[in-house]
Amino acid sequence: MTFEILLVVVKATHAAGIIVWSGALLATPGLMAQRPRDSGPDLDRLHRMARRLYVNWASPAAFVAIATGTALIFLRETFVAWFSLKMLVVSALLMVHVGTGVVMLKVFAPEGRIRRVSGVALTASGMISVIAILWVVLAKPAIDVDAIAGALFAPGAFEPGALGRGFRAVGLSSLSPSATP
């Protein structure tokens, strides 16, 4: 197998893993929201379905996506600044994954319920993470690492008011504390 074919197979497997992982995470809160109030066969069936989606689909897909993504780091030598941003956003999706599992444990406990805000928060944070991953991968934004490092490690960077000065220096004066009325 040539290197190019290996790269295509790993990339396709990575994309498939992300698609299945994201889809399963976005579908799970909807399943949990259907939890009936009473216990019985309907609750048992829904619990099995939600757990199967999470344990048999979302978790293995996450493993495949992360494993093939790690392989791509070394196959493509992707050591650029935008990739660090991608890793940050992928870690957010991973936290949505963990949060979904925690909420599922509570929802299917005896007398468990899912609050609407929890379902909306899980779905919204999952969607935002997936969209952010797509944006970073497709846009590959130019990130000036030297400017960021210079701002973080400049003398006086940890003094009171330094955050506001930093915001003003990069053109985000609206975020500066002194810009608020």
C-alpha cells in the first residue's frame, strides 16, 4: 500500500468517525428527552436504545476519530497553530461526550428526569463544537503565535489592567473593562 493510499484511508476513516460520533452525540439528548414518567417496558426499551447509541456507536466512533486523528498528525506532520485550535475544539466535543454520559446516568436512574435546559445545552454545545471543528479545519485560520506569546509573556502581563490593554492592542476594545459604560 502506498503512502498516498494509506493517507486517504486514514483520512476517510477519521471523517467517518467524526460523522458517526457527532451524529450520535446530537441524537442522544433527543432520546433522553422522551423518557416516560413511569417505569415499565417503554422506559426499559428507551434506556437500552439510548445506551446502545452512546456505548456502541458514539464511544467507539470517538475512539476511531481520535486514534485516526492522532495518526494523521504524524502522517501529515500537522504542527501548525490552527491545529492547536482544532485540538482545543475537539476537547470541547469530548467534554460534551462525557457530559452526555453523566446526564444519561441521571436521566435513567429511578425517578430520573432530564431538564429541558440540560437537553438544549447538550445539543447546542455539541452543535457549536462540531461547527467550530469544521470551520477550523476548512478555514485553517492564520494564528500569529509570536504575537500571542509576546502578549502572554510580556513584562507586566499579569498586572491589574493588563487584560484590557491586551484587548485594546489587538483591536478588541469592546471587550476591555474600561470600554463598558
